[in-house]
Amino acid sequence: MKLLTLNGHAWQEDDQLTKIKQVAARIHKSRYDAVALQEVSQHKDARYVYDHIRNDNYGYLIQQELNALGSTDYELVWDVSHYGYDVYEEGIALLVRHPIQSSESFYVTNSTSIDYWKSRKIVSATCVINEVPVRLYSCHLGWWGDEDEPYDSQVDVLMNHVNVEGLSFLLGDFNASDDRHEEGYDYILAHGWIDTHRVALEQIGEETIKGNIAGWDQNKEGIKIDHIFCNQHVNIQQSKVVFDGRTTPIVSDHYGLEITYTIG
């Protein structure tokens, strides 16, 4: 089984349509069981195509590219968290290659206002992969030390929503560097979650952002703030940083992270 997470930095990238095609091509080739996406934006004035999905929704366009490539079995789950750059409805998404049994979205911040840029929402979905029920959570959390929206409070709310009895994965941009101790990364591990990159038999890549980006304006180094956590010990054959300009193109200000795993 294979999972991917990517903060797409949607509609803030140069040549975004080309990069959407590149992301879709990778998903089609790898046949990920599920893909978690963050910063999945759509313009607030774009035309609705169905429900609350507009025709320029970043996740929807990836799904359409997948359909064109022949991967017609990916379902999209998306919801908006807040307005970004005044004109974009910024949200998070899951693309799942297996029938979705149930899905939900929920805020983890004190604010539940779409007008406040620090409002943070989680999207989750349950599916069955190789006869095993799996709960997936696409996450985009705030920052450690934020007095307005404390990071530990966001994690606490998330933990109150997760399905701890079955197999669950938290995927996404956690804004939590794995080399900063006693901060957000350690706080998540303290709740019993396992960093799949750390326990993988093969680890390829060590950073998912490089230099300063929005939210990390003072950063001058390469750090890993995008993670895939699991609530159970599974066999992680490989964890690999992708879309980093090495074997796959750079498509965002974040690199992606994929894992390959088996159960039993």
C-alpha cells in the first residue's frame, strides 16, 4: 500500500497548471491508495461544478487530470478552512483510490471563521484497503508558540476526533520540525503516534522545505515539517521525499512525502 502527502501551495505557484499535470502523472504512475493534499485552493468567484467544489479547485483539477490519464477511480474529499490571499477559499483534501465509506471535516482551532487565516480544519475519510479498514486524516496545523491558536490545543482537538481503535494515518503539513525537541513534533509522538519515516526500513530524503517560506520566514535550512504518522506498528518498507527536484520535479514550496507499507 502506498500513501502520499503534499502541500500544493495552490495558485501561489508559477506555471501551476503544468505542476498539476506533474502531480497527477506521479499519482497515476504510482497508483497511491490515497493522497493527502493541503493548501488546496479555489477562487471564491469561480464557477461551482458540484456541491462546494469550484471549477478551479486544485484537488478537482488533479482528479480531472487523473481521469484523462485513465486513473478514473480516485474520489475527492475537500473542505475549506479559511480565505487565503483575500480571494481564495483555501482548504484541504483527500484523493482516495478505494470506495469511501464515510468522511468528515472538523475545525481544530478555537476559531471556526472562514475569514480568519489561522482557522484550521481537518478532512478525514474511511476506506478499506486490502480488506483492512483505514482512517485517513489530511492535516494542516498551525505553529508551536502561537498564542492566538495554541498548537497543543489543536493537537488535543485532533486526538479527540481520531479513531484510535482502527488503523489510522495522520498525513500532512504539521508545521512541526522533527529536529525541534519539546515542540509540536514531540507533542504528537507523546500521544502515541509513530513517525513512519523514522521507522521505515528505507528512508530517502530528510527535508520537506528548504529555506524561508510563508510561516517559516526566518528559516535558512532544510527541515522536515511534513509527516505521515500512524497509530499502529505497520511494516513501512520505504519512506521517500518526492517532488524535491531529484527524481521528481519541484511543484510547490513544500516537497511531498510518500510511504510504502504492508500489514501483517
